[in-house]
Amino acid sequence: MSNSEMSLKLEEIPVSEILPLLFKVSHFLQQEFEYELSLYDLPKQLTGSRIRVLLEISEAGSLRMNELASRLGIKARTVTQFVDVLEAENYIKRLPDPIDRRATIIELSEEVKPIIKKIDKASKSILDKFMNLLTEKEQSELKKILLKLYFLGSQDKK
Amino acid sequence: MSNSEMSLKLEEIPVSEILPLLFKVSHFLQQEFEYELSLYDLPKQLTGSRIRVLLEISEAGSLRMNELASRLGIKARTVTQFVDVLEAENYIKRLPDPIDRRATIIELSEEVKPIIKKIDKASKSILDKFMNLLTEKEQSELKKILLKLYFLGSQDKK
DNA sequence: TATTGTTATACTCTATAACTATA
DNA sequence: TATAGTTATAGAGTATAACAATA
């Protein structure tokens, strides 16, 4: 029995396979993402996860560490680790929160901004590569579905 | 600016956000998956990833370690590690391949089969939980899209 | 009392390189 | 020469528990 025969006849996948399928697709796309990023000469310690942390900070502009944790779906301890690494490389800054002295605010450094631009370029080319496989309609459908599922995910955490 | 205002106005997400969104959704769903599994009294060492390995073997019936590696999108070395752990717990068996003495074939043990049943139950309940958020049409659309993307992923590896 | 972030520690996932046995 | 899997080793991601500072 060949590989394709065995695992995936288009119309025969039951809905119950969606979850593992989503995990696999996500895994493969993350590998693509890291591979594609490796083609742009980014600093070697910038792994996929660290880049996702940077992008989250970039999107927010500035935010508290605990907010960063919740957006990334990871624990405070794990954020501390990412922040330690990224700060040591001067990609981000820790700033005191003026209205709560327990808290720490994170921002991108000026130095990292050109790197973010490169990452954006790389992301776009990866996206082109695989979004070409989908029709416009499928793309917007996918977007809609993912957003619905995302809201579930974030609500469940509270 | 509140959390929901900031990150996700439904119609404003550009297609370029699909990739990070997919990663996040997948991450949150994996956390749900592991949480839900923790409610069924499964052996504690059965992490999400190890369960995915078991399910892959279960689906195949029996397969070579290198085929397992390619289906999971991981390297031979990593498979060895999973197999070591799962075999030590008597969840799977290593068998010699009769037609190639370099190769090793993996099968589920009889003992693990009731555990697989439990895992299936847990999977279904997770699936119900979040598939309820989607219409029938969205579910089949999602399935179709993921399969398309999956084929890209697996083809790229060769 | 509760929350923010850190220190100390540990487990899991993943990989590369060098190697053995076999093809 | 090339492939299948292992040994040795290491880096990265994640977490829990105990704690200090602050709310």
C-alpha cells in the first residue's frame, strides 16, 4: 500500500481527522517557515518561535510581559526566557511600567527594526508560495474559520 | 486600547496574517487537546506528541521507522527517541523487517489498544467542542483546505 | 491576599554528526 | 556507495514551585 493510497483519499477523510490534520499542516508549514527564513540572512539565534515573539511585540507596539504570555499562549516563566534571550541580543527593551511597579513593559529596539522588515519579506514569500495553492475564496474562508477558532482559544484561557 | 480591539477586527485581518494565525490556532488547539486528554485518566507520560505518534502507528497498522519519520515530519533520530520511550512502556513493538534487515517495523502492542480507544473518545469530545463553532459547510471547507496544504507539505519533503 | 516577574530546576521535542550493519 | 537506525551530544521550548516586590 503506497503512501498516498494509505493516508489521504480526498473525500474519505472523516471530520474527526481534522484535528490531527490541522496539527500536521501546521507542523509542516512551520518547517517551511523556518526553512524559508533561513534563506534570508537573519541572525542564527532567531528561531521561528523567537521570531513569533518579536512579531507579537511588533504588532502590539508595546505591552506587558503577562499580556505577551497570554497572547502567545505560554506561561510567564517562558516569556521571561524569551525576553532574556531577545534582550541580550538587543532586539527588545525591558521598561518599567509607570503605573504598576511590579510590571515590565516590552518594546522593540530601534536596532531590530530592519530585521523585522526582512522577516516580513520572508513571511510574504512563504505565504505566496502556499497561498497560491488556494483560490481567493478558499483563502478568505480559511481566514474566517481560523478567526472563529482563535476566539474560542483565547476565550477558553480565562 | 483593549485586547480585542487591538488584535482582531474580523474583516480587517489581511491575508498575510493567515500564517501566524494558523500557528496560533494550532497552538491553542494543541493545548486544548492536551488539557482534554488530561481529564481522561491516561498514563501521565503520554504527552500530546507521543499520542500523535501512537495514532500515526495505529492508522498505518504497521510501518517502518523511516516511513514514520516522514509522516510525522521529523527526523530518524527523533523517531528513535519516541520509539524508545513508547516501547519501554510497552505501548508498541519493534519488529525486524523480513525483507530488509536494516529496517525496523513498528506496531502497536495489544496492551495499548484500550488506551487508543480512550484517546479516540477524548479526541472526539475535543472535536465536538470546537467544531460546534463551525457550520457543516465550514467544516468541510476547512477539511478541503487543510488537505490541499497537507499535500504541499508532504511533497516538499521529497 | 493576589499578582508580576524571576530563580532554580527539569522534562520534552528536536536536531546534527559520527557510526554500525546491511543493501 | 547509499540507506536504516543508533549513540553521543546539544539547543530550544515549555513548565511547576518557591520567592521577592508590589498592589
